Amino acid sequence: MTEKNITNIVVGEIATNCWIYPLSGQNSGAPVDCAIIDPGADADKIISAVKQLNYTPKFILLTHGHFDHIAALPDLFTEYNKGSNGENSPQIAICRGDSKYLGPASYEEHCKSFAAAAGNSVYIDRFWKDMPDAHLLLEEGDTVGPFSVLHVPGHTPGSIAFWDKEAKNLFTGDTLFYYGYGRTDLPGGSEPELVKSLKRIFAMDGDIRVFPGHGSATTIGAEAGRGMV
């Protein structure tokens, strides 16, 4: 098992976990590539952390398309495309099933989703900037960096988890939390699908570490033992 120095930044008014994940060796003296997972807000905070770590973002990975997980994406896209003509900029990756939350036509989807959660879309309008398109549309079984992609629908149709099998780390977004799991009452949500996804995750090794979209890190064994499904 490979130990990783995983950095957590809690961002935005909804306290979303943004994770910064090193992709290469940290003790070799060479530049370290990283993945930014779920940049939900506070782009300046994320950019500052990446600089302090002396990392270079290679991927921006999205577990799903809800606004509280991607709101910093436009500013990150602008920051990391400066002077590079896009050649060395990080690749933005999302499940094909949630691709409607990216690109120039995504504003209406975000307003609809957030209004279902909060009763209105004022939060979207306060922070909205046009979303870039994805570079990678992921599906079950794809690989990106050290991660295998697990399609775990239920919270959204395109919810995915990123699994680094070698390091035994799993990023679950809003599918599985410490002492809980994602809501299913938003557009595209499905409780039966989420239950299937949780059962799939709980069948994995219990010592796999879980890094969720909100709240504390945990393990599969700890959450499976709570009898949630």
C-alpha cells in the first residue's frame, strides 16, 4: 500500500471537501503532479494551497456535477491555462451522465438543481461564472491517473467514485459520508440506485479509506458496519 499525503480544504458556505491528491513521488525532489478533486468554491484558497505544496495540477476530477462541488472550476480553468495554450493545463474530468453541468449551457441545470435543494437559485446567481467544458467524459471502468472510475449513481445519475486501488483510497463525493450518505430528492436522484451503489461500495475491502464530499474521512468497514442499507 502506498501512503499519500492527501490535503483537504473545506470550501464554500456548504462546507464541501476539496481534496488535493499527489500523483507522483513526493520525496524524489522532482516536481509533483496532483489531482484536484471537487473544487466546490474558494478558488484562491485552492490555488494558494497547490502553490504552497509545490504541486502542478494534472487533473481536476469531479465526483458529480452539483454546483457546490464545481463552483471554483471557472477560476481554476483560467488560472491554469495562463500562457500555456492549453497544452499543459489540467484535464477536467466528469462522468458522462453529469456532463450537462459543464459547458456554456449549464446555467439552467444548476439553477434547477439548486432551487430544488434551497427553494431558489440565489446562491447560483451570486457566484455564477460560465463553466468550461470537460476534457474527459468518464464511464464505469475508465482510468484517470492512478484512479479507477466506479459509477455509483443515486445522488445524481452521473455520480462516480475515484478509487486508487494501490493506495486503498476512495473518493466518494456525495454517495457515502461518515455516518451517512447523499440525498436523493434532487433532480435525477434515485434512492434505489443509491442503495445499489452503497451495497457495491460496502462489498469492497473494509480497510479502504473513504474521502467524502462533506464531513470527515472514514473507512468502508466503519460505514458498512452501521447498517445503513
